[in-house]
Amino acid sequence: MTAWPTVVAVFIDAVVVVSVVLALALAPRVPAAVRRGLPRPSTGRSVPPLAALAVVTGLVYVNQVLFTVYVLRVHGGDPSFVARYLPTGWFELASDSPVLRWLADGFPVPELLAPSVLRVQAFLELPFVLLAFATVLRWFDAGLYRAIARSALLPPASVSYTVVFCLVEWDLRNPYTVDDLVVRAVSAVLTPLFLARLAARDTGATRTPASVSGLLVFIGSLGALGVLVLVVYDTALLYNLGRLDDRLPVALAAAGLLAGLRGVAHRLRDDGAAPGLAMSFVRHLLFRWLALFFVPALAVRYGVMFGTPWPAAGAALVISTAACLGAGRDTVAGTEDATDAACLRAGRPRTLALLPAGRLTCAGLLGTGAAYAAVSLTPGPYYEIRALSAAAAFLVTAVVACRVVDAVDRRRPGAGSPSQARSGASVS
């Protein structure tokens, strides 16, 4: 028994490495696919991934209710029959809820609810994670979402996530583990087919502009969704429905903020001006990073807890470096990932010397300092909370700093010349 966690850690580290290699091989094709555009949407109603994510989340909570009914009726309200196989922090049930007790008392044949123990969640966890990522992609760029969901990146992502889930299942093995592995394998086949079908019908035209307002709205949306995802994990995927009352104010605040930000995002429009080099670089960087991180995302996350932290950190560094290099090439080429006509008109020379590398580095260092401060000041039982706050602090600080870089470049002597105007224009 003592040797297995080490073996599981080795396998998770291997998944991290393989996922990064696949991402580096496949993700560079995505920008070209976005520029080309995809075939016309197939017939059928367009359903955004956020709507599908809401349905999956609802099913997760329905299963929590049914699980509580099963425990109350079949096990006398004592979840120890399964809790003893899993770490502390699981199975804080809402057994005292009068509504759930009323439902349990009147539920016919509660023994039929046995699959609510781990099996149903095993099926729903993959679509929950992939749809959350797809939602972020569509917010950033609908073309990016469609390209990734219909590209060679989707099957490896499904396999990578599923292998990690299965390794964690084995590390926490219990009498339900074999069933869970089979269920997860079925989900790994069906979920990418479902997501590809959603993308094939998508008609969205959302696209985050390379402006402070556009990028900050996107970052805020990402943070609010991250909070909601963590609430679902804490209260439902870990079978802690009893915590929902305590987490509900946070969830409602995040949902309200998200609704407001998405309303603002729909009213934001690109004003047609070519963005400054620094802001254009930031947008390209996010575009490239999202494409590169799609496959190894879950492996990196679980690599910190169940694997070895250093390979996970190395994977994040490699992905960030590749994204920076790709973003630099995209920026100086003067072509946006979705064929931004304003940048094409800017006619930027194809030379990396145009990039204000020193000032961009300073912006990155400022963002890193803000991220470190956020980690130091953020409490929380899960490391994902600190990671989320660090990412938000880094991105917000870096975006504002890059906007300042563009403003300084525009005011430098000679900025009024045609060549400087073309390379220094920005979207405020």
C-alpha cells in the first residue's frame, strides 16, 4: 500500500509531460484554423457551453440530493460506509435539512439510488471540467472555442483529464473504484463528441478586444467562474452538501458579478483602431496560452497534489514560454488571431526588434510581484483558491502595466510619425 502513492505520482508526472508535448505539437495549428474560419454551423439550435455547464452543474447537485436520500434511508444517515475509504474533508452531508428528510421519507425504493455513490459524479466530472474551459474559450474568442473543440486537441484533452482522474481514483481506491474507472472511460468517449457537436452548432461572435476594458472584463469573468467552480467542487463533487449554506453568499456574489461582467462584455466593441504593441502582445499571449494549456490543464492541477510539484511547475513554465514566443511573432506580424483588419492595416514590420521587450519584462515582473502578494494574503483550505487569486492579480497588474507601456511609447519623440503611429496606436 505504501508504494502505490509513489507509483501514482510517477504516472501523473508522466501525464503532465506527455500532455505538454502534445500541446506543443498541436496547439500552434489553432491560430491558422481561427484565421481560416470553420465550415458554416450545422443545423440545430446554438447552445453556448455556459448553458450546458449550468445543466451539468444542476445534475451534479441533483445527484447530491439523491445521495443524501440514499444515505438517510439505506444507511441511517451515516456515510461512513464510503467515507472511511476517502480523506477527511468529504461527506459533510445536509442530513439535518427538513426538506431532504421529507424527501427521503417519501422516496420509493431508495436502494435504487446506489449509483449516486461516486458513480454518477464519475461520469459528470469530465463534462463539468471541459465545459468550464470551453466557456472561458468562448468568452475570449468564439472562433478559438470552435477551433479547439473541433480540432485534434480535444481527444487528447479528454484522455489526459480522464487518465488523471483515474489515477486519483486508484490512489483513493475503494469498493467503487472499478465501477468508477469504467464510468470515466465511457464519459471520456461521449464528452468530446458532445462538446464537438456543441461547437459545430455555435454561431457566437464574441471576441475580447485588446483593450484594458475588454481584457479586465474577461479576467473578472474568469475569476468569477473560477469561484463558482471551486464552490461546486467543495460542496458537491466532494459530497459536502452540508456546506452549501455557508458557501451560498460567496456563490451568489460571484454569480451576480459574472452576470454583470458578461453584460458589459456584450456591449464592448472594438473601436477599429490598431492596439498598441504591448496590449496586442497581451491578447496574443492569452490566446496562445489558452490553446496550449487546454490539454495539460488538469494534469498540471493534480500534479501539484498527487504528483511531483516540480514537473507541474516546469510544465507551466514551458507553456508560458511557448505562449510568449508565439505571441511575440503574432504581434510583430501585425495579424490578430481572428484576422483583425485594424492590425492588418497597421502594416507593422516583421521584426521582433519592434517589441518593447524591456518594458514588457517589467510589466511581467510587476504582475509576478502582485501574484506573490496575492498568494501570501489569500487564506483558504484549497491551493486552487490561492492559485486563482494569484492568476487574477498577475493578469490585472500586467494588463494595466502594458497599457501604461503603450501610453509611454505613444508619447515618445517621433511618435507622431507614420511608422510610430502605426506601431504605437492603442485601444483604450
